Amino acid sequence: MASTTNIQKDQIYLTSEIIVNSNGRVLNADKEFCEILTCKSPNIAHNSIILDYVVEQDRTTVVNAFIDTFYGNQEGKLFKVKMIDYSGQEIDVTFNFFPIKSSKGEKSTLLIRKKIF
């Protein structure tokens, strides 16, 4: 899994690439995920539910994006949502879901971007 810092229109974004299963559970998180959410180790997120990190008013948006990715062929669509980091602070991020089909069940790559400058 490769995570990068992207430069777009004179802004810098920290990008995390995580893997979630079709039930929304985090299967794999990277160190950028922890930088965005201020956690100590990516292992802390393993098997957690991605919606637990999303503010309540944006959860429907994330669920619909997830459903569209798995069943509606809307992969890659950008969604702006607020997440809650490990200190309890709300942070603005963007989400992109991309499906992964494998013999071990359906999964999705979730790109999370946070503007840092």
C-alpha cells in the first residue's frame, strides 16, 4: 500500500490508503491514517468500523458512498466529510472508495485526505 502527500492547487494533503471489508471494518491501516487521526499505531484501527470515526451527521454520506462503490459502480467519487480523531476533535477530510474483488471476499480501498497546508 502506498500513501503519499499530494499537492493540488497550492494546497498540500496528507493521504491515507486503508482497506475495509464489505461490512465497513478496517482490515489494514497505514501510518498516515494515524497521522490524520492522531493515533499511536495503525494496529489500533484494525477491525474497527470506519463509521466510528465519522461524525454522526456525515455517516449517511459515507454509507451511501460505500454502497455506491460496491453495488452502484460509482468508484472514485469524492466525498467531503468530518471525522473524529483520537483526541475527540472534528477534522475535515475527503473520502474516495475503490472496490477490490478477491477470492477472499469483497473489499474496498478507502483513500482519506486531510489538507495540511
